[in-house]
Amino acid sequence: MTPRALVVIVPCLLLVACGFQLRGEARLPAVMDRTWLQVSDDSSAFVRELGRHLEANGVELVNEPDERAATLQVFAERMRREPLTITGQARVREFLVMFDVEFELRDGDGNVLIEREWLQLTRDYSFDEQEILAAQREQEFLEADLRRAMTMRLLRRLEAVGES
């Protein structure tokens, strides 16, 4: 075996031996096979992303509640921005962007599987008054990243129901 092949094969074998595997599909509980995604605004970017990920993980989303469908209720989602650091001239140097989601999961019989809870993610970014358009674009990218990360975090939280 050539030294080049060993450089590739040995790390792969070590990763396999330690149990490492890429996060692919979420292992959502069977009770979520049919789910009603109850939200106040089904046109929000977060809800659309969450719906896509649920369907990609084998969840059939239904349009109204029924006795065979779990209910994932998203009570609130909130993106906000606050100053993080301020210069000596009372100008904002960095902002903190926060994304909060409040949700609850119930099975088809109405039993609460996940009590109403909040998840929060934060990111910070530098702000330069001379580059306002760039700062605005950076904020938009951060908000999109927060929505993606929150979707994955919520899926991992839902996975925990199946493990308990």
C-alpha cells in the first residue's frame, strides 16, 4: 500500500472506529410521521425552512389537526438586534443579533411531549458607518444563518423525544 493511500485510509478508519457519523436525516419520533405545523404566520422564512426540513425527514405535514397527527405549535419567533459594544464617541461598533423561537409538541391524543419552551441563538457582527450597505448585507446573512441553525436545533430537540 502506498503512503498516500495510508494518509487517506488511516484517518477514515479512526473516524469509523470512534463511532463518528455525519448528521444526515434527523431521527424524529414515530408520533411525528403525520404532523400539523401550527403557526401564526406560515409565510415566514423560518416556518418555510422548518417545513422543508420536516418533509425531507419523512414527516407528512397536514393542513389541519386530526387524531392521527402530532401538533408542532410554534407560538412565537422573534429576530432582534441590540448594540453589543459602543465607541467612546457613543457610536455602535458591534451588534448582537438574537433569534428566539417558542414551541410545543403534542401527540395526536393531545398529550404534551415537549412542554412549551424557548430556544435562542445569537450571532454578533461589526458595524462600520462607512460601510452601511456591507453591514446590512452581513446582518441579512447572519439572520439567514440563524434561521437555518435554529431549524437544525429544533429538529435535534424533537429527536430527543424519540430517545426518551
